[in-house]
Amino acid sequence: MMDLFSYEFMQNALAASILASILCGVIGPFVVTRKMVFAGGSMSHSAFGGMGIACWLGLNPLAGALAFTVLAALFLSAAGKRNTEENDLLIGILWAVGMALGIVFIHITPGYVPDLMSFLFGNILLVPRGDLVLAAALTAVVTVSVIVFFRGFVSIALDEEFARSRKMPVKGLHTGLLVLVALAIVTLIQVVGIILVLALLTIPVAVAREFTIRFTRLMILSSVTGILLCIGGLAVSFSMNLPSGAAIILLGALLLGAVKAFRFFRK
């Protein structure tokens, strides 16, 4: 196993995995508790539109993904209250339009364009150092923001009406949380791709919730679970020549199934 991580590309993959796992633990519990999973899905798929436009302009695809996910977060926040029929409709439209924009702009981009499959399903083994710097910066911004506004985020995640009664800025907190989810998604895309982002945001949290419901412990345990899944998925991917993102997610699904089975039979 140690020989495996003696290669530079595996060291980059390991660093990206740790950063992604921290984000899973820091932002994932809020996404699950506040029922923002499908909103996160629409933002991740809208990132594909930003990547396509960035490729067409000759820019870094991650820069386009960052711009589009943040714009999608602001759009969803301005659209109105969550869990309404109109908002669900907007989420579905945003989801589809983002993918369509990406396909069109990648198609009309002249010359060589990056592999479409690596955008959709990720290729953590090819993460360059420059993208790691961006991922580290985004992870730091998200983590510090959650620490600073932790009480407010937990309040709106658990009981929005209580937060309103306490005169908390619910709208601002909701917008800020959506933007942080968008920043996390850009980092996670490098690890598992656009299609599998939701799984990496939710599976570690689902495993952690089998053992604790306290928010702080949930965040720590989700991060640890994410690190174990990413490292294990990398090892499986390298040894069996499988796509890394898919290996990480399938390993997470097996772990979640094993934990639930253990809890069931223990009862």
C-alpha cells in the first residue's frame, strides 16, 4: 500500500481525497438535514455548462464550474422558498439546461477538448497540482465559513421557524449555505465527477448517522468515513483498473449496506 502512494499522481489523488472528505463532513450534514440534495444536484449539473463555456473560451474548466455553480446557488436562493412546487420545477430546469449548455459548447469548441467522461465521472488520478491549490482554497473558505456561522446554519437546518423567531437572518444564512455547497461541489467534481457528486455528499453522512445524530460528531465522523472511502476506492481502482470515482461510490454503498445490516441484526 505504501508503494502505491510513492507515485506523484497518487499523492495528488490522496490530497484531493482528503480535501473532498473534509468537505463531505463539513457541508454534507447540512445538505442532508436541510433536504438540499436535489438542489445540490442541479448545481453540480449546471457546473457542466460552465465547464463547456470555459473550454470554448480556452480557460480552466474548473473556473467555469466555479462561476456557474455559484450563479446557480444565487439563482436558487432568489427563486423563493425551498420545497415548493415552483422551486422543484426550477431545480429540474436548471439541472437539464446546465448539461445541455455543456454538451453544446464542448461540441463547438475547436481543436482538442478534455475528455467528456472525466468531467461526468471524475478522474482523481489525473488531478494536477494547480487544481489542488484551488481545492485547498475552497476547502478552507467553506470550513472557516461553517465554523463562523455554525450556530446559524444548524438552526436553519433543524428548525427554520425557530431561527426566524430568534430574529436570525434566515434568508442570508440560506443563501450563504447554498453558496458553500456550490464551492464544495467544485472540489468534489475533481474526485467523482458531476454525476456522482450527490453520492459523495450523502453516503458518508448516511453512514455517520447510523452512529450519532449530534451535529458536531456527525461532521467529524462523516469526514473520517469519507477519507476511508476515498483511500479504499483509490486502492481498489489502482489494483483492479477501475474508474476511481465509481470505485469510491460503490465502496461507500457497500459500507452503508454493511452498517445497516449490522444494526438490523444487532436489534
